[in-house]
Amino acid sequence: MKRRYNNLIVIFIFAFLSWMFSYYFIKIGGMVLDSDSSFHISRVEEIYLNLREGKVFTFIATRTFSNSGVGNFMFYPTLFLYPWALLRFVFNPVTSFYLWYGFFMFLTMVISYYSMLSYSSSKIRSYAFALVYSLAAYHIHLGLWHYVLGEFIAYTFIPLAFLGIYHILFGDSKKWKILGCGMALIMYAHLLSVYITALILVLITLGSIIYRKGIAKERLVSLVKSAVLALLLVSPQLLLFITDYKGLGAPQKSFVYMSTVTEFIDSSLNNTSGTQTVGLVIIIVAFIGWYFVRNKSEEITAYVLGLGFLLLATRLIPWDLLTKTFVFNILGQVQFPYRFNTYSSFFLAVTASLIIQEILEIGSRDYLKLVNIIALTIVMVISYESAVTDVITRIDSNHIHLKKSNKELVTLPVNAYVDKDDYSNIFTYLVLFGETDYYPKRSYASYNNINSSVNAQTIVKHEGYLNKRKISIKLVKTSANTIIYKAKTTKDGKLDLPVVKYPHTKVILNGNATKFDTSDRGTIQVNVNKGINNIMIRYQPSKLFYAGIGIVVITWGILLVITISKVLLKIREHNIGGLRV
């Protein structure tokens, strides 16, 4: 009972800290938009508007992304954007974002705490790990500076993946479900994080097999079972890729935005979230960690991995030379080597928690431990406040509100400032990065430059063509996964509409389902007759998608029942044991 009581206190502390982190920004009431901000904000807006219509699933953009029908909702995970969209029903848009941010800070701390508790069985170490990992500068950078929200969400579930592989290879292999669930949750957030994490897990597994000269049968079986579980839990996403991800454009492989070791260390020592670095605590641990782990084999592994990923984020690795090797084909998808900061933050936070545990447990008396824990909390809160100073300064220095755009082909300006009153102006611009992601290759604007593709320009400008000649068309209505155009034609012909086509797109012409084909720009092209034509375009997934949703719901339901049953059994055993005493 005391153990459960202590855990509740810890969770309460995490909840209080998360609320405090959110409340300050809620009071400020503004956001400065950069990088991926408008991409995710637009996705949340579309989900919110669809939910208002009572439609749960969003597949294509009909009210945002220039009404282009682009399917980034199918190929870039959206599940964890739904809490943000639901908050919009109660709070203004800016407050909703900061509450959502606070919720994921809380979730990260709770998952980190219980993950380390399963690994070390030490509450003090688990508490330290949760604070260090969750409040790392790179995590704050993802959430509040560049709004790289897919990676920000994935950061929350990274501890589950590595805890899962630890148990399968070295600990209790019966806990294989942790790995399957962890990988599925990461995939619900950010596909590239799944890719990087999977590569690391493969390397760890191969290293274990080589070191131990094999793998026990029960551990291999557990590894396979975890993989099967993960596949079941992500089956709807996989099905959408299989059925509809054909001939689409995507960012090119690259290695860019790298800093020198000196720049990386300086930025980390300054504890800034305005750059892609790991912050003061993590960088200090990188320098002193060896002393504390030198005689502990498991801890050495975590420390060396953390140090390795730290170096991978810098120019110490000759990334430019590697573009001409097989490494580019494997890691080129990463694009930005600083993404390894997530993993250096994780592994070095493991080492940091060990160091803090040893320091805090110097005094054996409970009241001294309590004082030390309070001191740790204060220090980490100060560290967090230091890291968000750049964010606050940027907001305070931006007093020019974003105005509504009345021009075509204008991209959202960098560092645009919005509050609840001018938030809607965001949607009058092209998104800063990702406007044409998941367009057909023939219309994809490379390097996010809309001027690099004439086809992309014609789509976002809502241009229609009859027999390849431009004509006037009218966007009549947009609703959940549906766009309606009206065109008055002077002759029969092929009408090319500015809506991206996917294999499961459906077209209704003048009230009747009709066949259609793909235009030269990868959009909907339908045969029309002279006169007024009303064309409804909508996306309708295959029945297999909904079957996949059913599989996911049933699988999570079974896992929940198993978990609750185990908890109740432990409580019952504890109560019976107490009566016997």
C-alpha cells in the first residue's frame, strides 16, 4: 500500500509540474510559428472540423492545405492529434495547444518513471530519470520551438521500446508485450522515429546475439511475438500504405543542418531550446558519466550508446562523405542527423538517473532523501525554465500579429505570431513546410518550394482544365473527406480538377457514381458533357481498413483486460497475504 501511495504522489507531482509548464504559456496567450507548426496546426483544424460534423476519420484535406484533397492524414499518423482537436471544443485554439503540450509532458514523465522502475526497481532513480529525460532541452525544442510534433509525441514512447527489448534480451522475456506496444505507439506518432528506433533495436539484438554467441529459444519466440503484436496494432496504417501509397512525392534523402562539436557543446551548455542540442544536464553527463558506470556492464552499454548518438548529431561524423556510400541508403531517410538527439537524451538520461540515485542515497535517513528529492525537483524545474527562456523571448519580441493573406502562393512567414483572435489567419497561407507532401511525384514541390512545380501551383490555386485548357470552376462546398466543384462547360471533354487522386478516391458526377482517370498533374480527371456539371469527390477507404480498425480495438481491449486481471490478482494476493499475517 505504501508503494502504491508513493507512486500516486509521484504522479501528482508530474501532473502539477505539467500544469505549471502549460499554464505559463496559456497566460502569455500567443504562439510564434516555425518549421512544422502550420503543417500540424492545419491537420488538427481539419480533424476538429470533421469531428464537428460527427465524422471520426480524416483521410484527405478538404478545408485545409488549399482544399487540395491531399492525403497526409493517411500517411502521416494523426491519432495523438485528436486530444488537441477535442480540446478545441472547450478552449480557444492557443490554449488548446498548450494544454495538449502539457498533457504530453505529463505522459512522458509517467511513462519514463514506470519504464525505469521496471528496469531498476528504484523509485528514486525512476523519478530522476523521468525528470531528466522529459525536461531535456531537445524535447522542449521539438514541442515549443520547431513544433516537430510527430517526433515530439514519439519521444514519449521511446522508453517503452527500449524497456521492451531489454526485457526480451536480458530481463523477463514474458514481458514481450511492452516492445510490441511501444513500437505501435511510436508508429501512431511518427513513422521516421519507428524507422530509427527499429534500426537501433536490430543493432542491439545483433550485438546481444554476437556477445552471447546465440539467443535462447524463449527469447527469440518473445521477439517474434512482440513483432506480431506490433503489426496487429498498426494494421490500419499499413493497409493505407499498401492500398494508396503509390507514386507519391516525398522529401529527398539528405544529411543537412549539422553543427560542429564545439557548436553543439556550447549550445548545450547554454541550455537553450532554440537550437537542436541536448541541454546542460545531458552534456554534463556525457563528460562525467564514464566514472559512474565503469564497473557496471549494463550501465556502460547505455552510456556508450548515448555518447555515440551524441556524436552522430555532429559534424564529427563525415556525413558529406557518407552520401556516396551504402550508409546514405540506410540513414538518408533521417535527413537531419540532429534527430539522434532523442536517443542520446534517452540513453544519457539513463546514466544521469544512476548518478543522481547514487548521490541522493548518500544519506540513509528518509528525511535526507526527501530533502534531496525536493532539491532535485527544484533544480530540474530551474533547468526547464532556463531552456524555455528562448521560447518566451521569441514570443515577447514578436508583437506583429499575423494578418490574413489575400494573395495566392504565399507561404506562412517564419516566426509568425498568432493569438486566439488571429489564429484562423494561418489557413489563408500555404503551410510553411509540407504543403505538397504526399502529392503525386509529378506535382510534388521539392524542397518545399512551391515555385519548383508548376503543377503544384495550379493545384493550390484551384485551377481547372477542360481538354487541357484552363476554364473557370467553382468550389461549391467542402465537408469531411469530400469536395464539391461546379463547372459550366461549353462542350464535352475531359475535366481536370485540382484535387489529388488516390486509388480509393470516388467521384460522383451530377448525382451518379462515375469512372474517372488521372490527369497529367496527378489529379482527378472526369469526362463531362456540355452544360453545368456538379462533381463530388470523396475518399472512401477499402473495407480492409475498417477491418484493421476492428483488429486494433480488439487487440488493445484484450491487452487491457489482461493488464487489469493481473493487477486485481496482485491486489488479491496481497490482501490474502496480509490476512494470513
